[in-house]
Amino acid sequence: MVDIEEVKIQLKNRLTEKRYNHSLGASKSAKELAKIYGEDEEKAEFTGLIHDIAKEIPKENMLEYAKKYNIEIDEIEKVQLGLLHAKLGAVIAREEFEADEKIQNAIKYHTTGNKDMDTFAKIIYLADKIEENRNYDGIDELRELAKSDLDKAMLFVLDFNIQKAVNKVTLIHPDTVELRNMLLIKNIIK
């Protein structure tokens, strides 16, 4: 595994102070959730730290990176280029930090979600949403839920994000809807 302190130095040079602090918070939350759910804490800490490494790449450059690394862009991402930061971040994690597939998938899925998310990916997804710098209606409830039931916490966030998208009259990525439906079915069948 890479040296976390070295990664922090690299991130501090690449991200705004606000995004850097968010990354530190996500890293801390990821490590805490990994401990609760029996995942690799060091790997979670690292993944939480770098999950937004591509977030501040200018949108006009994102398409260049996507082309360079043969990243498939769907119709929603063509309209909402900011979503590409997750896929680009996964590639940067692989290319610069030799991140394994589990880390890459967690980074790739941390924005839209995906029906194929494993426990580790769900931890990173939720750590991004509950980190200590976040402050929005329902955050305290979500933080508690994340510590007791990953799937219910995921549904809480997905519902929140979908409602926000509906209110803003913006696109909802099909992966988000598919994941929500899968989690609902899974909980109905229990």
C-alpha cells in the first residue's frame, strides 16, 4: 500500500483546500466504516482519500482524458461532464497508485452508484456523503444509519439525490435508478 502521508502531500497540490478537506473527511469516514463492516481499513482510508482526485480537472479536459484512456462515456455523462470525475479517478488510481480493481471500482461508483457495488464500494460511496465536513438535512440520521445498515443508508442517499435531481430538473443516471431498484427488491425479499 502507498504511503498515506505522501498521498496527502500530492492531493494538497492538486485540490482546492475545500476539496482536500473533504477528501480527508471521506478518508476518516471510510476507515471507520471499514472497521464496522470488516473491510480493510488501510485500503478504505486510502480510497476515501483519493476518491475525488479527478474532481477538479477542468470539464473541457475531462473528454481528452476519457479519450486518452479509452473510457466509455454514456449519454448522461456527455451532458453532465462532472460525472466523469469518478471514472477518471479510477484510472488515475490505477495509473499513479497501482490501485487494485476493488479500489478502482469503489472510486468509479462513488458518484452514480452501481448495481454491482460490493461492501467496500458502498463504504466509499457513503463515506463521501457522511464525512464530517458535510452538512445537510438528514445528515445525522444518515451517519447513524451508515453505521448499522449499509443498504438502508444507500437507499437514504439515493432517494435524497434522486429527489434533489427531480427538484432541479436535471438528469438522473440510470446506474443510480438501477441500484436503487435492486436495493429495494433485495429489502422486500428479505
